[in-house]
Amino acid sequence: LSGRGTIRAVSRLPERVDGPTTSVRRPLLADAAELLDLRRRNRAFVGPWDPLRPESFFTLEGQRAALRAIDAAWRDDRAYGFVVVDPADERIIGQASLSNVVRGAWQNATLGYWIDESSGGRGHASAAVRLLVGFAFGPAALHRLMPAVIPRNERSARVLRKNGFRLEGRALRYLQINGVWEDHDLYAMTAEEAAGLSGA
Ligand SMILES: CC(C)(COP(=O)(O)OP(=O)(O)OC[C@H]1O[C@@H](n2cnc3c(N)ncnc32)[C@H](O)[C@@H]1OP(=O)(O)O)[C@@H](O)C(=O)NCCC(=O)NCCS
């Protein structure tokens, strides 16, 4: 809380945002077992695009610890981690997050996401990103979002471009992914551009 001017606004943030085919919600500790199953099933699929995870991450206690970290970050206005759910049956089909929230003159966050392999290709990632863009520039009052994508991850780049993100440039050795310092393409959108997309 120490001097963060935004804490009042943050306490009013919606914890769920619904779209017609895809919803995002703040996770609960009770989601740990479902997330563990999803993470285990998608380990080989997501692994090439994810930081290396300790073996403990793929245990119930590891997922509970990750959920506690997400909860603490929500409370401190540091990151907003969501589960992506199919509103037809409330099944968790992935995760999407605004992370590295910095206030002050920057009002910036990064954006990350993954979708269950067997639920892929149906627009869920694109819809979840659209919902997080609305959350970021609406209630969370951010000014800039900066997702980063490994250039060969064309599927993920497509999700960003479809949502109106603009390529800003290539950052060399930007993130350690699957054990390797990978170059990333930095995409961005500011609140002005988001307002243009929504026709405001
Ligand atoms: C990347 C990922 C999030 C996409 O999820 P998804 O729900 O399948 O995405 P969507 O259905 O919303 O959109 C995918 C788009 O990419 C296109 N696409 C699929 N495979 C592609 C490929 N190999 N090359 C280029 N585009 C591809 C799809 O046709 C679709 O575009 P369209 O709507 O114009 O047809 C998902 O595959 C995933 O979690 N991958 C592993 C983790 C990851 O890469 N996370 C992102 C790290 S930056």
C-alpha cells in the first residue's frame, strides 16, 4: 500500500469479465486441482514457450503456491492473473495475465497467455486478450500494454495482431524461455489506440 495512489481504484476492479464465447476470472485457491490437471496435460505443448518450471510446479502444492502468488499480486496492484474459462460449462481452458504492473509515469504492464491444446484454434486466446485489453485500459487504468513474443511463435503473434497490437521492435535475449535467453518481438498498444479500436 506504501504510497500507491491507485489502491482505491484497484479495490473496485472486476474479478470476472465475460465475452460470448470466452470469459476470464480471478482464480480461487480451489482451482488448484483443475489447474494442475490442465498444466500436466499441456506440459509438452506449453513448455517450449514458458520459463523452465521446477518439478514442484506440477504438484497440487505447487499450483496452490502459484495461486497464492497470483492472489497477493492482485492485492498489491503488481499483476492481474486470470483463468480463462469456457462460459458454456465453466471449465478452465487456460490462463492470461497482466504482469509487471508499473504505475507512476509509465502505467505499463506486460501481457501473457496460454490456452489448452485441445481447446485451441477456436478463438479463445484472441477473445481472452481482448477481455484483458478492456480490463487494462478500463478499470485498471493502465496506459500501455507490452506483450512480447518469440518471433517463431507465429500463432501467438497472430493473436496479438488480430487484437490491434503494433510491432515496436525486436529485443535481443529478452526473456529466458525453456532455459534459453530468447530474442522477442515487442508488441504494444496504448490507451489511445485501444479507444480507437472500440470506436470511442
Ligand atoms: C498461442 C496460443 C495462445 C493460441 O491460442 P488459440 O486459442 O489457439 O488462439 P486463437 O484461436 O485465438 O487464434 C490463433 C490464430 O493463429 C492462427 N494460427 C494457428 N496456427 C498458426 C500457425 N502455425 N502460424 C500462424 N498462425 C497460426 C489461427 O488460424 C488463428 O488466427 P485466425 O483467427 O486469423 O484464423 C496457444 O496455442 C498456446 O497457448 N500456445 C502455447 C503457449 C504460448 O505460445 N503462449 C504465448 C506465449 S507469447
